[in-house]
Amino acid sequence: MTVSQPGQLFVVATPIGNLADFSNRAISTLQDVDVIAAEDTRHSKPLLQHFGIQTPLLSLHEHNEQQRSELLLQRLQSGESVALISDAGTPLISDPGYRLVSLVRSAGIKVLPIPGSCALIAALSASGIASDKFRFEGFLPPKTGARRQQLDSLKHEEHSLIFYESPRRLLDTLQDCVDAFGAERRACLARELTKVHETIETRPLAELRDWVSADQNQQRGECVLLIEGAETAQSADEQEIMRILGFLLEELPVKKAAAIAAAITGGKKNEAYQLALKLQQK
Ligand code: SAM
């Protein structure tokens, strides 16, 4: 008796605007699999046709994901290979697919990513907002009260913040961000990425709000909003060293001021020196 090998599930990113961003590997994977699970089959058909992909499609969206995942698991177990795509960008990122991937992995079947476009990563990479640590929050709640509450809960977050937002709510959200994070916090609006009207604008929040408000065109299309993280909170010791350094630096060179501040507070000379340099740059 021959036992068929299980298939594999490929999680395939599609372009977020510019078709040239579709990778060769993504295209050949979609051509080779037995079935493509797509968020919206009607939406994906023109893209697939454009690249000569004739693989049968099956819908998998938030309302049928549970039941479709079980069906796809059976097909994988019987040896078929499956690809998952969403309308645009990377599946599972504010898009369906998590339940399928989780079910398939827990059944011991291989899941392989075919990486490509993702709006939040494209936006972050070109925004000028710190990219070393960031927190992706997906879509904010559409209702004003819940949105304000969520933004307020994030005001001390030190990581850069990234949101997907509808253009219809963009201005209201920018105003709520000014209220939560302050007028001076830097932010970036990344709109229509990789498309003809691509705009990436980074300014202090209040300026960004006024700029968007003055131009109706900035309230159209698809957008990502990025907000600089809160300044790192200083420990009480650091605050004390900074206070002392503030006086000493008016009269003394950095090295001398740092040595005296360290001696007074019992802190380390090198740390006081770094803080003194920071103070001098302000
Ligand atoms: N899975 C997608 C990804 O990898 O980015 C995101 C899907 S989510 C349903 C759609 C949202 O992503 C849009 O409302 C917008 O916030 C953002 N987005 C998608 N394409 C974009 C683009 N070309 N420019 C700016 N934002 C985009």
C-alpha cells in the first residue's frame, strides 16, 4: 500500500500596487500549486490572469475561514499543495489566514512563506521614523471613543507605532493623535505606496494634520500612519545627573563637568559623560 505524502501550504505575498513587485518565485508557486485560497476570488482573478496563472481558486475570508481551513487541511493531507493569498500584500497581516496556518501547522504539515510586499514594512522603510523597534497596531477602532482610548493607552510607548487607517477617518485620527501624543511628536503618512500617487510625508503631528486638511487629495487612497515612539523615560538618578550637569556645563568643559557630576551623585563617569554630550546637543 502506498501512503501519499502530505502537501505543503505556501503563504504568498502579492503586490500592494505595483505589479512589478510580484516576485518570480511567487508567480511560479501560484502556477504550480493545486489550489489557491484567495480572500476574494473576483478581486484576485485579474491579477492571476495577468501573470498567466490558471490554478483553480477557492475563497477563504473571515466569514468562512474556519470551515474552509478544515477542507484545505484534508486536501493537504491527501497530498495536494495549497497557496494562500489575500487581496494585496502579505496574507495574515490585517488579513485572513491565521486560523488556516495555525491549523495546518498543528497538523504537522509544512507551511512556507513566499515573502513580498507588505504596506507597513514598505512605509516604515521609507518614513524616517525609527525602525529598530516598532509596534504594529493594525486598524484603529472606527468609533471615536474607542479610538481615543486606544491612542491614549499608547502615549508612553517607546517603540515606533504603525497603524493602517481608512482615508475617510484619517483627519479625525490625526487630530486624535495630536491630542494623545502632542503636537510636536513626529509622524509619517505613507499613502498609495508603489502607486502613481505615492506620498510619504513626515512632519510633527500638528503640521501633518494641517497639511492633510489643506489638501483633499491626501484624504484619498490607502494609507499607513506611523508615529515616533515616546522619549525613553529617564531614571531618577539620570534626571539628577542631568540637573547637576545643566549647571556645570555652563562653566566647564564636558569631560570635567561629567567627572564632577559623577563624583557628586556617585554615578559612573562614562555614563555622566554620555549624558553631558546629550545635553550639549539639545
Ligand atoms: N496584508 C496587507 C499588507 O501586507 O500590507 C494589508 C491588508 S489591510 C486589509 C489593507 C490596508 O493596508 C489598507 O487599508 C492600508 O492601510 C494598507 N495598505 C495596503 N496597500 C497600501 C498601499 N499601497 N499604500 C498604503 N497603504 C496600503
